[in-house]
Amino acid sequence: MNKLRSVLVAKGIENANQLKVATKKADPRKKGIGQATALSAWNDPFWLPNTSTLQLICRAFKIQPGDFLFYLEDDATEVDQAVEMEETLNGR
């Protein structure tokens, strides 16, 4: 699971578009992540990045994968609690 949204909100990023723009600035090729990827990363706590996206996010925000990715056992209760916690943190 990921808690990217709450990590980025703490860094002043307010939406998926700002995430996209920041990765574009950090990308030596000036491409950044796509809009669909940014929206998935921002809205879906079960989204997992591919290697290049992970590198761009970490470079753009000076964070490590462990700052926003975590593992949960396949226990439905733990998953439900994690989603509920993320929604609470994000004010949903």
C-alpha cells in the first residue's frame, strides 16, 4: 500500500497535478509522470509505482520509497484499517 498523498500534503503538494508538475521538473528528460499515473498515485492507496516512476517521485520530493510504501499482511481487517487511516489523514 502507499501513503504518498499524506506524505506529499505534508510537503505542500495539494493535488495530483502538482505531483505531475514536480516530477516533470525533476526529470532530466523533462517528461515526468503522466496524468493518469499522477491521479492513481494521488487517489489509490493500493497503487504501486514502476521503477522509473518511483525514481522520479523520490528525486522530486527527496524521499525514500519506505517513506510512502508499506506492506500489509493479507488480513482484510488490517487493510480496512489502513484505508480508513489514510482516508482520515486525507480528510475524506
